[in-house]
Amino acid sequence: MAETITLGKALNHGLRRALENDPKVVIMGEDVGKLGGVFRITDGLQKDFGEDRVIDTPLAEAGIIGTAVGLAIRGYRPVCEIQFDGFVFPAYNQIVAQVAKMFYRSKGKVRVPMVIRIPFGGGIGAVEHHSESPEAYFSHTPGLKVVSCANPADAYTMIQQAINSDDPVVFFEPKRRYWEKGEVELEAPLSGAYPLHAARVLRPGTDATLLAYGPMVRVALDAAAAAAEDGRNLEVIDLRTLSPVDYPAIFESVRRTGRAVVVHEAPGNLGIGAELAARITEECFYSLEAPVLRVTGYDIPYPAARVEEDFLPDLDRVLDAVDRSFGW
Amino acid sequence: MAKGERKAGGKPPAPADGAVDRIPGGDAPAGGFVQLLTPDGEHLGSVTTADGTTYSVDFTDEEYRGFYRDLVTVRRLDAEATALQRQGELGIWASLLGQEAAQVGSGRALRQQDMAFPTYREHGVLYCRGIDPIMPFGLFRGVDQGGWDANEHKFNGYTIVIGSQTLHATGYAMGVTMDGKTGSPDGEAVIAYFGDGATSQGEVNESFVWAGVFNAPMVFFCQNNQYAISEPLERQTRIPLYRRAAGYGFPGIRIDGNDVLASYAVTRAALDNARNGQGPTLIEAYTYRMGAHTSSDDPTRYRIASEVESWKAKDPIARVKAFLAKQQVADADFFAEVDETARKLALDLRERVLAMPDPQPVTMFDHVYPNSSPEVDAQRKAFDEYHASFEGSGH
């Protein structure tokens, strides 16, 4: 039976189920125990599973990821919480130089099946370092897989699939959507779930393709609803997986619609959208009616909270890009 | 409870400063170190530190000869590797010359069930784990990045980014505790190797914090070989490295890193403390890198010959040889046989290194992910097709 719960609660249920299903799963991070995490994603888990399985760590991100690597070598499946996007960088060496390369370095003999959870993106009125979108850094790194959920149903299944995967997965959670509600089938078997590394058409359309992930999926859906009032039928694809990108699904859509607009909060320069534009151009050149356009954060440090709404892509900027695509 | 004896379980012991009352040999750094075999080959029997812990070894003649054999062998294999590099057969080599005692002593102190996390210089530890010495040569020849199974050999992959492996060791040690494998004499322990330069790394300091907080069953084994490439110890620390441990709440102790018996005795005791549930120990093995940092380095630019000469007088192998001769438990025939056996091993190693095939280029696409990636798979296919398109291609 489906329950209507928030995205944050869906993650909590998913983590709980992973802890129940596999005694090797351990959660570790700052304040994940008694407090339940600053966003309460791990709420109640330490109480039910104990301090050995839900571990409050010292306050050091490299330490969280580095010790998780050792636990993974030992046979555990650590799920690490990085408290905020902007705090992942002390762990960058461990993630990029160690987590990503352990399997390759050992010719496939050492697996580090870890999940690194990162609440990301802006829109919550926070101070510096709490609103960033660092997903391109990790998507650029071979050996890591990178995903992002956009709604409660996906949050619930994708976190479990990421934990079950033997690949190291960086799991980006759209923090400003933590409180948005949706229906989740809590009892559904994971085996029948939509694949982790697949994009999903959330709104079928014929005139242009909007590509988004994480917090921008809601914006893209709203833009498509607004465009429908102008008689434009936009298709919205939730990328869901950023490394690898599900290119076949994207190409199929763009070949049909002839137009593509990519939306993300991260700065545009060399971002996910740049790569998507390049690949779509290479693969769908003769189907394109207009260049692939991007609606992204500006190439500036994440600004102060009082002006962040002007930094973040919103419905108007997405519709403006759609207009430009049609005006080509 | 006798002085120096530590009780298993319960609270970790109070940090000791590891100071040594006696400074045998007269050539130890200020504050002393644990030494059981002097540079002249005098066996001191036992030594007691300021916190009352007594370290001693009492081996059979055959065991003493075994230490000597291992020391000579790892030095001979190392020399062969240096020669192979000079001849263009290895891309680079990180020599252990001068650090044989630190590595053989600590390596032999490991029990079968213990896990080691090396840097890229622990060829001597690798050898003492009973691993085929050719195992790391793929890395140095450039045909792979190591490629061994850490768990099968109880010896993690060589880690090149300085200090990163200390966190891996700490996490692994936390896993040992979580598996309930501590608190008894047949428990498991973990050893993390690193150098003096690594002690400046944040990750090494984080691993000290973690190991202390979680009472991790492990030994931090720092080979202080006095240099981080060109930078002397004074550029890494204001205090002796072993004293850093006190700030993290666990014992730190300095040993004569050129004394294989001290290295064995102190490491064995620290590992056993760890497996018994008493938490981590930092061992600073005070030694000297007799050679270059790697084959790409030129130490004449940053250190003077007289310094190297003074350390030659503290050679880790000569003192064992002197001891064996003095004790009359080894004769010229034995020493000659050890040399000859090591020479044959080195020759065998050379032949097998030269026979290492270059990998097929397409194998560079292997083992990026445990589960495949369609992007990598597509690039592999395109790579194959591109090369196959050339006339007479072997692809």
C-alpha cells in the first residue's frame, strides 16, 4: 500500500530497510546518531540498530570516507553522510584518489561498495558552503557512479539500490525537496524497481525536451505545465543518473522533439549540461532544430541567501530558454 | 598486576611518553629509543621504558639466523630492483635501503591473521608476509597499478598518496572490532605504515583521532627515515614524532629502527596489546634512508656525505652479522650461503620481471567498475574497432 511521505522520510525508510536487510550495512557521519542528522534523514536509526551500525564520527570528512574505505575492504557496506555539499572537499582526495580507484588499482580484486550521501543545492536561505552543487567534480571521475533523486518514490528505492550496488555511488539528495511529499510503495520488492542507472520520462511531450535532475526536476515540471498553457507540449526527463548518464533515453527523446534544454543549479561552465550539449550535438545533429540550450547557475561562487533566487534557475528562465529554442 | 603488564578490555591505558631510561650505544637521539642490539652487535637482552614496560627477545640460534637471512634477502632484492630501474626495466623504484630492520622486524612481528597497510616502500614487510616478492613489480614496471587482493595476502595495495592508507587501516581496524575479533590473544590486529613526511598530513592526524576515539586495534608504524624527499625532519615537526601520540591519547614509543630485534619486540607487543583490546600504539622507528627517495631523486642536492657515512656505521645488517659471529652461531659458510641464496632469488626475480608482458592496451578498460558502465563499454568497443581498422593490426 502506498504511503504519502516526504522525500526525507522516504530516504529514512530506505536506509532503515537497507540496515534490516544486510548486517554489513553501516551508516556513518557527523550527527547521524542521536540527532538523526541535521536534516533528520537518519532519525531513529541509531536507537534501533545501535551505535556500531549508525556511527557518530569525529568531525572530519576525510576521516569519514577514509575509514569507510577500510571498512569496505573488511567487507562492510558503509553509507557515509556528508553533512552539506560544501563540506565534501576535505574528503575529496579520499573519494577521487582512493574510493574511485581501489577496484581498478587492484584489477578488480578489492571492492569498496560505499555510498556517499550529499545533500546538495540551494534555495534554503543558508550561509556560505550550504547550497552548492558539486556533482560535476564527481561525475568527471572515472570509478565513481553518481546519482540524484528528485521525488520520494525514487529516494526510497534509489538509496537502497545504491547501497546494494558494488560500485561506489555518490548520492546527491535535493535538500530543498526534503519536505516535499509523494506516494511511496514501502512494501514493494526492490527487485521490481526501476533501474538505478536509468533516466525517466516524467512528462511525455512532443515539442522540446527538458533535461533536469535533483532539485531542478520540480522546476522543469512546473515549466512544462506553464508551457502547455501556451500550447507547447514539453517532455520532461529526470536524468536520475549523472555517471553514467543514460544517453540512449535522452537521444531517443531529442530525436523526437528536435529541441533540448538542460537545467541545473551548478555553474554552467564545464558542467553536466555542457557534456549533455556536446553529446546530444554529436548524436542527434540531424534531428536538432536548435542548439542545445542550458539554464544553469552563473559562473560565480554561490551568492548570499538574499539573492539566491536570482541565481537559481526558475520557471521563467526555463521558459525563456524554451522560447529561444523555438525562436531559432 | 605486574608493572608493565596491560589488562585486556576496559579503558585504554594511559598514554606513555615512551621515553627510555637507558640510552644504549650512546648514539640515540635525545630522549632515547628502544634498542636491543647495538651497532656493534651487542645483544642487550631487555630494555625498560619510563612507563615500566620491559621489552626483550630471546630467540633460538636458528631464529636469529632467520632474521639475518631475511635482512640480507630483502636488501639484495632491493638492489636488484634498483639495477633493473637503472637498466630501463622499471619505470621507477622506491628503495628500502637502510630500512631493512624496521621492516623485517615489524613484518615478522605480524601474526598470520593481522592486516598490513603499506605505503609504496614496504617491500621488506611484503617479503616477511610470505608474499612472492615479484608482486609489486608490475606497479614499478608500469604494467599495472598493483593488482593484488588485499584480503588474500593480508597486505593492502601500495598506496602512493602520502598518508591516505592510515585511514583505510583505521577503518579496517574498526571493522575488526565490529566483527568481535579483538579482546583475546588470537584476535586480529592491523598495522599502518607511513613515513615522517606523512605525519604532517591531515589524514594521518585524522586517523590518530579515529583510532583513539574508537580504540582501534592497530599499530601506527612510522619509519622516520629523516627525509621526506629533500625535506628534513625539522620541517615536519617540532617534537619527536612518537610524542605526538600522547596528544591523541595512546602510547607512543621510539625504537632504534636499525635494530631488527627492537623492531620485532616493540611491534609484537603493540600488536598484541591491540588484539587484546587495548587500542592503538604509535611506533616511531628511527632510521635512515640510505638511498634516494626514489630512483628519480638526487639526494646529493640536500644532504652531506658525512651524514650518510655516520649512518653506515649503524647499518641494520652488519650488527646482526656481528652478533651471530660473536655468538659463534653462524660461520663464513653460512654467510656465504645466505648471500648466494639471495643472489639466486634476485636473479630469479630479474628473469621474471623481464618476462612480464606488457598488457594488451584494451585491458585499460577493465575493472573500472564492479558493475559495468555503458559509457566505458562503448569506449572500449570504439577503441577496439579503431585499432582493428589498421591494416595488419594485431587487435
